[in-house]
Amino acid sequence: MMVGEMGGCAVFSCPPGLLPFIIGVFEESELTDVAVPGVPTFGAQPPSSVADLGVRTVIDYFGLFCENNKLMASIYPRGIAIGFSLVGADGSLNGKKAPATSMLW
């Protein structure tokens, strides 16, 4: 895993052959219209395959940027999981920013 810095935020590079998955929070996000009471986090769905990720970086795939020393996501190509529900797989959440608190692969 590679760790870099972008505007004061730590940014991770996904190891080759693995797929990135982001955990985000609704607090301080623009995703409150799809939030479920009592569920503070969501999972930004990973690419369906390495080919789906293509040559894009994790930063490009999820539209990551740093704002006020917080890593924010703004693109959710395959939607977000809230509990057991998938929301925004149609791209309707793209452009709405949310704090990305964890990155897994």
C-alpha cells in the first residue's frame, strides 16, 4: 500500500489487483437525503472488477479531495450501501460530497 498526501489529507493507493472500498459518514455530508436514522456510515461500493477500475486511480474513481483537512468523496460509480440497501447505483449521488473515513481493499 502506498500512502501519499493531498492538501493536508492522507491518501492511499490501492495495491495492484485489489479493489478499493470506502467507508464514509453522513455527518457533514451532502448525502443526508438518503441517510437512514440510526445508521451513521455508508460503504461506497468498490469497482466490480479490476477492469472496471481501469487505469483510474482510487482518487479519480471516488472523486477524492481534501477539504478542511478531511478526505472527501464525491463520486460513487456503483452507489453506496446503507445497511443492506444499495442507493445511487444510477449515478444520482455523484457530485455530492461526504467525508471518507476509511479505505479498505
